[in-house]
Amino acid sequence: MKASPRLTLPAALTAAVLAITTLTPVAATEKSAAPTTTLSEERQGRLVSKVVESDGEVFSTLVDGTTGEAVLPDASRAGTQPTEGSTSGGAVMGQWAKSEHHFEDLVETSARAAAELGGASTDSAAGGEDVVGGAASADAQGTAAASAPAGIKGTDVSNWQPSLNWTSLWNQGSRFAYVKSSEGDSIRNQLFNQQYTGAGAVGMYRGAYHFAIPTRDSSGTKQADYFINNGGGWSADGKTLPGLLDVENNPYPSLYGNQCYDFSQAEMVRWIRDFSNRYKSRTGRLPAIYTNAYWWRDCTGNSTAFNDHPLHIASYGVSSPLWYPGGWRTYDFWQYTDAGFAERIDANVYRGSATQLRDLVRNAYYTPIGGRAPARPAAPAPAPAPAPGPFKDVPATHTFAPEITWVKNRAVLRGWPDGTYRPSHQMTREQVAAALYRLAGSPAYTPPRTSPFTDVPTSHVFYQQIAWLHAKGISTGWAAADGTRTYKPAQRVSRDQMAAFFYRLDGKPAYTPPRVSPFVDVSTGQGFYKEMAWLQATGISNGWKDGTYRPGAGTSRDVMAAFLHRFGTRS
């Protein structure tokens, strides 16, 4: 970068400054100040930065809170780092290529905007002279382009422009603005909030940029955090541009060494990657990158690793950029001059359509026009298919899936031909007879030719099992007045009856039930009390959490599986 010498303000600039800093501005009689409405305001010590609307136009401005006078930066501080609380100094986008009078032009632009806001005529404020022309640098990269290239216009601003007419820029076609937020890990633009607000107030897309100062004691991660913490974040609100990482020639050689900050190419690539990774982890998207082809070639080895980031290239005095950094075929944004618009400030264009620009603003996975789409997060692996249960209607997650599997594998309880088990169906007395017979090992047994029960014919599908149950004394059925007996095979089995079946199946073991019932709803004098107490003592049934057994309730097929499993696996 060509360090600007200490400058003397030209007559035009001096007149403009006088016009806004004296109690009786020049040309105050020619134009009276329009009423103003303050849209936002921020005090920092004696300085007040604010956004105001005056006569239908939106300005951001900086004034002395005590005197009300506009405050301008000191152009002689160009090329120096700002001190705490100073509005002068600091690097800007394309610092290395700025024309000799660029910072004088920025001061004059602010003086003219402040004069306009204060009611002074711009021509009178300039003393009737032509405005400073911003003579072009002899370096072709530093000369202003003759006219705006095709694309959507935009600008970038910094602390060097404390007063700015945003409506004027909008009326000249600017539809986006990048505002300097921070530099290194300790310098922030004190005007950022109001400049950012001013751009948004006229309808521009607005975003923040960070001037990187890569050093070994200030990592990319650290500077990304500083940037985000000072306004450089992003959200998909349809208004906010992705944060912009400005990596370019070292503006302070006496402090940080050569143009690459004394970094090797590999170190620089790692630093940029650390910044990018941190920015993405905190905002959800990659930052855009501002650079120039020469610096990128020399300082990163022309790395192609970042072409999934939107590219904002600096290239002045040409009809189109002649070279691109590694990996990019073209630009998203192009800063083509440092003397654009009537204000003679930085001018940029976006290469794509209005639809593409909206996509860049809203879409975290925007594909750079000259690059590649950023990687999306890997789709989560599909959830593993649930382990199959023993039946179509009994998943592996069923409370009694292990027990139902056990009875299925041993053919103690079977399902239906359609592959279902119907776990909530109530067990019938005929089904219980079959299950207990199978649980006993399906012993050899020839049932009598005459059924012991009048309601169970010898042709009944479970006749053998029901007759076996009767022969073993597990179920005697009901006696009729004429001496015959019924079994009621289709009747559901109640839980107290089930306790009796299991007790008898076990051979009616010696057992003395407790004097105090283990269940709140089963009395000691109740039918089948001993059997229900035995069932609880053996762990075959613990009842419900509320302390009940619910003796008259039916026995569902899933609960029956649990009973059978516990009975069959007792030690």
C-alpha cells in the first residue's frame, strides 16, 4: 500500500468544514435547515452517532454532543491504526490500491453530507470551487473505472465516512452496502451501528466486513469471534449479507512485516480456514471473502480451497477483472473503483440477478457464481429399523415382547394365520387349557370317549387339553343340579381363576398365606385368596403399582404370556 503523506486540506474541503463547524454556516442564508427526525442514536463519550431523516432523506452522521458540530476524520491519519476512541485511521477494503487523494475525498464527502444536513448549499460549502477530483493513482489497479460495469450497484463504507446521505446512494442505484465492523482483534468501527442502520433504513441489503490482521498471536478463530461480537453475524432475515472477510495486503508494514504478515502460504491458508470454520459454526454459513488476485497468489499459494465462499474481488481501472484467485471462475461482488457515485466513494457491483442476490442474502448454502456449492451437513443416518418383534402386532419395544417371544418359541401360545398375536385380547378358558397343557410339555394323554363336560363335545378343537385339565384336577368346571358339569370354554378367564389354575398346575404345593393380604383389593377370606397370595409369593404376579390385584378382571394375552414365562422359568 502507498502510505498517504500528512495532508493539507484543499480550499474546497476547508470551505466545507467551515460551513458545518462554525456557528454561522456559509450559505446559511441561502437554504434553511429542514426539520429532522432522529431514527437511532448512540453516544460514545462526547461523540454522538445517529441516523436522521431530513426532508425525506436518510443520513448517518457524527456530531460533538456538546457543541452539536459535525465531526470529521483527519485525512493525515490515513495508513495508521486508530487509537482508542478515535474516528480517524484504520484500514479499509482495497486499502492497498486507494488513489492518492482517496481519504481526502472521503473527508470531503462527509463534510458535504453534513453541510447538506445542516442546511448549507453544497456549492456554497465548497466555496464555489470544483470538488476535489481524487486524482487517480499511476497504478492501473488504483485508478477509477470510467463507468459502472453491468450488475447491481452497491458500496462499502467505514469510519472514514461519519456523515453520509444514504438516500442519495439509493437514488443512484446502490442496493447493498458492506459496513466495516472491525479490524484485527481490538479495533472496531464506532460508527458501525448507525451506518448499518442507515443503509437498512433506505432498503439496502447490508452486511459487515472485517479487515483481517493475521498474526501468530491473533488466530482466525479469535478474530472471527471479535467480528461476530461486534456486528458481523448473519441471520436468514432477508436483509443481512453474509459477513465479509477482508484479507489483503498488510496495511501496516512497520508493525506486521511483509504483505503476507510474515506468514507462510500454508500458515495463511490455515488462518483463513480457522476464521471461516469459526464463522460458520456460530452463524450457520460461510463468510464471503474480499481479496485481490495478486495477494491471494502470493500469500496463499493461489489456494483453491475456498471457492465455496462468495468472492468479492478488488480490481480497479479495468473493464473486467483480468485474473481471479485460485478456484473461482468469476466474482460475486466486484469493487471496481474507489471514486464511484457522486460521493466519490467505493463502488461495487453484484454480478448476478436480483433473484440471485436475494438468494445470497437468505440462503446459507448459496452457490457462488464462479465457485462451487458449499457442503451441506451430512444427512443424518436413517434410524435403524426397529428390531422385529415376535408378531406383526408385537414390536420389539412391547413391554412383554420377551415373554411373548418365549411362549411363541415354545409353542405355548400361538398367533393367528395372519401373523398377529392380538396381545390385548382376553384369554378364554379353552385357550388357557391349551396353553397349560403345552406348558406341561404336551404329555401323552388319551381323553375319554365321553366328555366330562356337557358343553365341550369330543369334537371340540381343544377337547384333549380341556379333558386333561379336568383329569389333573386343575379345573373341575361347574356342577349342574342334575349332576352334570359344564366348562364354559368361550368364557374369559378372570385373574383369580388364573391364580387357581397355576397353583393346581404346580401340584398344589404346601403354602400358608399371610394373615395380611398382599393386595389391597383381595381379602383374606375371599375365594382363591390362598392361590392369589401364592401367585404373588412366587413372583408370577405382583399386581399393579397401586397395590391391587384386580381379581375379577380378565387376563389379556400379553399378561398371560408373562404368567406362563414366569411360571416356566422359576428356579
